[in-house]
Amino acid sequence: MMRRLRVGIVAPGSRLEPTTARRVTELAAERHPDVELYFHPQCHMSSGHFAGDDAARIAAFLEVSNDASFDAVWFGRGGYGSCRVADAALPKLNDAARRKTYLGYSDTGVLLAGLYAQGFRGVAHGPMPADMTRDGGDAAVSRALAYLGHRAADTLEPSIAPSRKTVAFNMIILSQLIGTPLQPDLTDHVLMLEEVSEQMYRIDRTLFHITSNPAIRGVAGIRLGRCSAIPRNEPDFGQTEVEIVQHWCRVSGIPYLGRADIGHDAANKIVPFGAPRVAEG
Amino acid sequence: MMRRLRVGIVAPGSRLEPTTARRVTELAAERHPDVELYFHPQCHMSSGHFAGDDAARIAAFLEVSNDASFDAVWFGRGGYGSCRVADAALPKLNDAARRKTYLGYSDTGVLLAGLYAQGFRGVAHGPMPADMTRDGGDAAVSRALAYLGHRAADTLEPSIAPSRKTVAFNMIILSQLIGTPLQPDLTDHVLMLEEVSEQMYRIDRTLFHITSNPAIRGVAGIRLGRCSAIPRNEPDFGQTEVEIVQHWCRVSGIPYLGRADIGHDAANKIVPFGAPRVAEG
């Protein structure tokens, strides 16, 4: 029997419900016997907005990342709080941490960015255990497990090509990393961006910010993921999210490459940072 | 009779109601005979979210700024849209523009930042005509007119000292300028920050961003203005805005200097960028 892949789950931002963790564990046992999950108890801690205070979240992230018996770190949930973990934790990662896969999106993009900026090559943007609670969320979680377990090629965002470096971020998360030590070098990368629950004017402002950064202007192009649950803009913004990203691409000289199959939803595909490493055949 | 100060008003973001402009004109005529106001018709134009399309807002801003017969440019209202004006307009300002006073806050901080970054020395953060619609808004508008008309010393934020450089910004606006060519050099400046209508977790995230920028870490310190109309945080954030700014000051090594008398309200005091130029005795 082949060795099962050991995945440690921590929550650097908001808290994950124990019932959600149980449902993910059951789904993994049923459909993905090649993966063994360990939900760190920190996932279920609570301190104001966060899944435990900063010290607890930093400690759990370091414990799982630096433990050579885990093959992957899976972020349990986004929400908010990764930026309070990154600064203190990233400099303390060891060689075992460097060899791991890291999977998450949304707020946890702060850590994905910081890891990638530090030269980690197993970083990927994709579904998290918390997606289990979405409509059809089992498909999202199953996709993540198939990627973690055996790099299943059909889990990847369909425009991804082995010859081209790619990254994916929530817009506001990338925006809030610009000009900080966590901003990765995205030269020649296809940059995929998605958003959720932000008004159109905020999407416009965030794209102004991202595309005005001189380093970001070195990307190969931008692909627009889904912008979902957009609150009403008062007055009506008068432009769609596609028109907005096309505007800022035109202003900044960045090629607009079309849509990306990512977003805050069950269809969210996997985007490995850099050039993808997929299963053969 | 002394020459009246001519103030041109444009709206680089959202639209200003004509009734508001009329009320401001009446108040100026009554209480500030040393100031003559000209509301550019662009203030009342409408194009989706904005007070006219980008071209109209750029043209009006340049027309008033580059006209030597105006002594000051007063931004009529914030809202959103200054970032769509800045890039195209700022490089086209002439010497007449360089000698003017510019007054506004909130979204128009994008232009204040860009002007200050270009070495303009008449830039100030303070009330706008749109404040007339607030409770007690006539006091805010009157304060702005007293500053524009004769640099009245009692209009200034009380901690401002002639020996110390100061700037003021809405947090999210400064955050969205970081790492762009509009980010001014704030070395040795007291940085005053205020916010409105942002949840606590967003205030926290924005302060992470601002205080993580290496150039911002060169400020003399941060003073916290008012954070008003904060929507409910779910779950409760567990920290006040003062605790949040103290946290990020501690992490970044930036001195926390206490509160600032600025905010999205009628009490909003004037903060001239750089060292203040006030009326004598």
C-alpha cells in the first residue's frame, strides 16, 4: 500500500467550525483514501475576530509547517487575520517547511504571497475546508484533496500551461501587500484576480492600485476571475468588472487575457504558483 | 478694499448637488467676504458613479488649477474617482498650479498625495463644500473658508506645530497609494489617519498595510483621527481602533502619538501638508 499523504490544517485568520472539519474528514475518508487529514485544534479556537490570538495562530502554523511528517499545509479558512501571522512566522520556517505544499485562497493569500516571495515552490491557490459549507462545496473540497493527493491535472484552472508562470489572488489581498516585504516578484507571471463582496467602486480602486505598481506592470497579463456577491453601488457604477479591468489594463499597458476559472465559489479551480507541477499522463 | 481670494471648485470623484453649492456660496457671502467662490459646472455633471466622465473631470481640474486668476483649488466632494484623474492630470500642471492652495480630504487625498509628491507646498487636508450637508456642517465649511481666506490659525488641527511636518489621510486612501508613483515621501512627518464606514477588521488590515511599507516606517509617528460609522464586525473584533493602531505601531516601531482632531465630521480640522504656514500674530 502506498504511503498516505499527510495534510496538516491550520487557520491563520478566522475560526473553522468543528462540524465543518468533521464533514471534510468524512469526505476525505470516503473519496480520497490517499490523503490523511490532521485538523490542528487551533482551527477551532476563538479570540475576537480570530481563530485564537496571534500567538496561537503563529505557533500552530509553525508547528505544522516545520514538522517533516506533514507533506502539506492546508489553510482551513480565510476570513481575516493572516497578515497578523506572516511577519512573525515566515522568518522561522525551516527546510521541512520549504519542501511542503501550501493550499488556500482569500485572506490566506497573504501567506501564499509571503511564502512565494521567500522562494517556496509548493504554493497554490484553491479551495479550503471551509468551502464545505457552500452549495456544492463537496466538489470544491474534493478538488483540493485530489490536487493535494496526486496533483490531478483536471483540478487546475484550464488556461494554465506548463510553459507559463501563474499566480492567483483575491484583489484586495494583493492590493494590501503592495509595497510590503510580502509582495512577491510577479514578473512574467499571468496574474489571476478574483473578488467577493466588494462594491464596484472598490473593485475599480483596487485595480487602480494593483496596476499602478511599477513591479506589477511587469506581469505577462491579467486574467479576471469571478467577482461575486457585489453589493449595490450607489449610484450604479456604470461599468462591469470586465470593463473595469480592461480600463486599468489599458492605462497601465498590462495585457488583458480574458477570464479565469477562480472565485469565492464551489467551482474555484487550483492555481499552482509559478509553473505548474502536475501528474504525468 | 483688499483683493478677494478666488477659489475654484471642482469635483474629481463624486457629484456635488447644485443646492449644496448654493448653500456654500450663501454662507461664504455672509461670513467670508474675503473669499470669492467659483463652482465649475463639472461639479454637477453625472456619469455613472462620477461627476462627469474621466475626461471631463481631468479637464475641469486642469482648467482651474492652471488658471493664474485662481488662488486656490477646493475639492467639492470626495466619494470616489480621484485616482482616475491623477495619473493623466498631474503631469500637465503648470507654474500657476504650483503656487496654489489645494484643500480637500477623503477620496481627494489621492490628488493631495500626488501634488505633495510633486513638490507642491500649498496642499491641505480639511473640509469640503459637501460637508455643508452634515449636522453642523456650516462650521466645517466656514473653517475651510477661514483657512483659505486668511490662514486663520484656529482652523488648524491643535497638535500641529510650526517646527514639525504633518500630513493627514483617510487610511484606505493612503493604503491604496502605497507602492504607486503617487506615494509621497513622508519621512519625519507626523502622519494623521482617519477612517469612515469601514469594519474594524478592515481598519486593522489597512493599518497592517500602511505600517508594513518601509518608507512609511520613516514617519515621525502616527496620530489617530476619528473612525466613525464603523459597521458591525461579525464576530466582534475585540479591539478598539486605538488598540489596533497601537498594535501596528508596536510591530512596526512607529511611535504612536495619540489622537488627531480630524475625521469625516463637522469638527474636522485643517492639516496643511508639510510645515504649516499660518497668519501672523
